[in-house]
Amino acid sequence: MTPKDDGIIDKPSHYSVDETVKRLNGILDARGLTLFALVDHSGEARRVGMTMPPTKLLIFGNPKAGTPLMLAAPSIAIDLPLKILVWQDVGGKVWVSYNSLAYLQERHGLSPELIKNIAAVEALAAAAAD
């Protein structure tokens, strides 16, 4: 799928939100990436008496990959660590969303060589959703 004008890529998942998150966690672990946080937006909404479709944000990365980008373009620290959003739309379809590499490269003026440091986000999202 190609990035939209807003720089977000949405990929359909063949699994539930929880199963997609579980798959992504396993992939992160297998690749030696650190899961810094898992934000359960829908769980927090439920906690305050509100409802929303299942929505979870995984924040992950590897300082060896991210630090060179932040040294070259400190502003990218606002977009790192990497994030993948797993969410269900009102129709029940589950999506995996993340910032496109082209968007991040242009937004922060990164070289093609440096953006490769975080290119794994595309493969991670695809592997979790397929």
C-alpha cells in the first residue's frame, strides 16, 4: 500500500487487534528489538467509562538504529522510537498503521542511507498483518 498524503501507511490485518499485537510482539522479540511501551487506548477509554473499537499502539526500536538518525536530524526524536498502531475500524476491519519512510525522510531531511536504519518497520507491519 502506498503512503497517503498524511504520511501514514494503513495495511489491513488478517487477524484481530490482540492477535496482531501478539504477532508483532513475537516478531520484535525475535529480531532483538525493544518494546518500550504498549498503549492500550481502548482499554484506557473503557477504564473511564467510554467505548471505542480495539486500538493499541506499540512503541519500539533499537538505539543502535535510531541514535544515528537523531544525531543527523535531532527533530526525528519526535517520531522515534518507531510506532505501529493496531486498530479496528467501525466496520470491524483491523488495520496496522505506521509512518511512511518517505514521510519521515522528507520531514526530517534524512539521507537515503540513514533512513535504511528504520526501514524494518515496513517488514514488521507486513509480517504482523499477513
